[in-house]
Amino acid sequence: MNEHTPGGTAAAPAPAGRYGDGTRAVRAGLPEPAKNEPPLPGPVFAAHFHLPGEVSGPYTYGRDTNPTWTLLERAVGELEAPGEEGVETVVFASGMAAVSAVLLSQARTGDTVVLPSDGYQALPLVREQLEAYGVRVRTAPTGRDAQLDALDGARLLWIETPSNPGLDVCDVRRLTAAAHAAGALVAVDNTLATPLGQRPLELGADFSVASGTKGLTGHGDLLLGYVVCRDPELAAAVRRWRKIVGAIPGPMEAWLAHRSLATLQLRAGRQWGNALAVAEALADRPEVTGLRYPGLPADPSHKTAARQMRGFGSVVSFTLPDRAHAERFMTALHLVEDATSFGGVRSTAERRGRWGGDDVPEGFIRFSAGAEDAEDLVADVLRALDSAAAGA
């Protein structure tokens, strides 16, 4: 194992960078083979470890480090930055724990942080907490790289691309270069893309942050978050925050997440193809407006997305005429679960306006394509649209 700091896990060096996505996903983070030992050891359940004499070694107390985290952190690092040495990953109990750790470990009273105005609906809660600590917060939309105009004097720029739920895309290289020139750090929320669809560190970001609850693990059965960065001082600050607030994943969740990575490339490829098929079918429907999917050549963000993304994700967004129409559509779906998550092997969708936290029309739908057969999924969506239209 390569634990150069307690709880810190560096991504494996080359040859990992030579392999394809499927090979990396299947083998990421596995320990060296040992006779009579499993390829992926089971979860380590331990609040404390044997520690005679002077304190030494990576494992001391369960809030600080755990061997199951070590393997998962190594695996995520290999996927986010293949073949790179010195990349450190810190796993958390949820995506929001990871988001909070970056923002609250880096920003101090008097600092300025730039957030997207169209990002994940929990970001306004983070903004309130930052402002309560005396941190100034500016916001700007993701599209058209609008955050460029808010960088003056900023300590940290937070990018969410594609944005959730609107699916706007910004130019990460351009924003990162401008932020660094202005003396700001850059964090990119990579949840919708996953490491197979986008690699923020390669695009210049200081932090790649994501909810592993979604596409990374893909089965809708665990909560997880992570932060990946190159700078050991930045990683240490994030890890210290995890230690202070205790936002640690359980060993079972960490093990399940690592196990799930083996199918990431298979799941993502199928889901991305299904998302494109659904988006193409929706494009022909007269009652559908505001259709967004970065993989559609006609999408406003397609050119930017194609320059920096390796896959366009599983989420499609669109708007139906009104709330009642959208609710009829949701009720008529058979293969799609009405749920407030995305990235899973089972397709999900929801009328996003029911939460009240997103600036979207009442008929706005966030649709996450699963791994069903594309023909079945498209047929279910079209049948539900017909049913919703007939009930108008």
C-alpha cells in the first residue's frame, strides 16, 4: 500500500495510465495479490486498532483511517487521475460532506467564494453557512462562463459542470486559468460526469469533488462523497476537516462502493447511450421544450462539452407544459422510478419543482437514464408522453 500520510492515499503510479477505462475500473485500488487472500478484502469493522508503544503506522483510530477507505481512495484516485503519482483522495459519508469539507476548510472570514447560481439545490444552504462565518459569496450562472466576471479577489471558485439540474456546461480550462491568474483555487463538482466522463484535475482544477452516491456507485444503495487533489497541503486540510466533523463513511459503504466500481465503465456506457436515445426521442415531441443534454449536437453546451468531456452523462432535462402535465407523465411511466436521485442502473425521473429549491418551471423534469434496454426505455417514455397528452 502507498500510505504516505495517515489516512492519505496516493493513486497508484503508471502503468495504470496505460490501460483503458474498463480495465482501470475493474482493477482500481486492488491490493497486490496474496496467496489465499481475496482479490478485494472485505470491509474492516474497527473503531480502534492494536497500538502498543509509540504511535506509528497508518491505522490508529476509526475516525481517522480505515483499511477499507484506503483501497477505495486509491481506486477513486486512479480513475480521476490515471497514472499520476501524488494524487490524494479523501472519502466522505456523503457528497455534501465532501462539498462542505472543501469550502469550509479553505475559506476564512473575509475571503470571497464564487458559487454557481444554478447549481445543486443544497448550495444555498452552504452559502448561508459561509456568510455566517464572514465569508463573502458571489454567484453567477454556469453557462457562457459567466463566473469569469466574479473572480476578482476570490479565494475559491466552485464550478459545477454539467450543472444540476439545468445541464449547462462551462469551459473548465478557461475558468481555471482565469481563476489561478487571479489567485483563486478551483474546485469542480464532477458528480454528473463521473471520472469516466470528465477529469477535472487534467483540466487544471485543484479539487475534483463528487457525490459517489450517484453514477460512481450506481445502485442507489449507499451515500458517499469524495475529494481528489494533487496538493498535499490542500488534501491535509480537507482530511483535517473530515476528522473534526467526523463525516466518515462506514466500512460497509466504502466496500460496497469499491465493489461497484468494477462495473462503472459498463454501466456508464449503457446509461449514456440510453440518455442520448431518450433525448433524441424527446426532441421530436411538440409538447417538450427546454430539452437539454450535452450529447445532443444541437444542445447549446455541446461544443464546450465535447472539448472537455469524454462522455456526456446519464441525465436529460426537459420541460412539459405545466405541473399537471408533468405529473401525468410521471404517473404513466412504468420503467422509470419517481425518485430524487440520478446515475443509477434503474432509470429515475422527477418533477424537480416539487422541492422548491431550483429555479425551474413547474413542468421541469430531470430524467436519469438507467441500464434498461434502450428500446424499452424510449418506448416507455413515449407511451407516458402520449398518455399525459391525452389526459390534458
